[in-house]
Amino acid sequence: MNNVMKINGHQAVIAFDPEIELFRGEFIGLNGGADFYASDVAGLQREGAISLAVFLKTCAEKGIEPLKNFSGKFVLRVDPAIHEAAALAAAANGKSLNQWAADMLEMSLAASDNSCALGA
């Protein structure tokens, strides 16, 4: 997947910040913010490892679970026409809207080769 870097087993989203002309990385799936900046890939890997280590050490010192707990529930707001079309597609496939949407998300994530999609 584009713009994702794995550092020490944790994934970070990478974006370019044109105002400061640096790449910014932000770890996902953590209970707090752990970001880092660099001008190149090697720098991102180095600074990311430092940022992650500081975050994990601080969590350990304070007795805080560093990983975000995902409940499996989230609210999705869409245009009413999309809601209607999805409900019809679900019914046509003999599924609840929830199951149909979960299946569509899983298929989309697999198609995009999103390695973090299914907890990898």
C-alpha cells in the first residue's frame, strides 16, 4: 500500500509536508500520537524507530496500554442514495446491510493489498 511504512512491526502513514519540505510519519493503531519527520526514507526509518521507542517506553513507565483497542463498531455516514443502493444490494445477496458492508470492506482491503487491513 502506498504511503505506509512498517517500523519495528508498527505501521505508520507517511505524507509530505510542503510547508516545511519534510516527510511526516504518524504511527497508526497506537493509543496516542507518535509522529516523526525526515527528508528521506532512511531518515524516516531512523526517526520513526526513535519516536516509537520513546512512545512505548513512556507507556510502559506509566502503565498505559500502547495499542489502541478496536471494538469492531463504527458509524458510517453516506448519501441517502448510497444507503438505499447498499440496502438493496445486501437484500439481493441475502445478507444484512451490516454483513454486506463488512464483506465489501474486507474485499476492498484485500484488493488494495492493505497489509494492515486484517491485523497483519
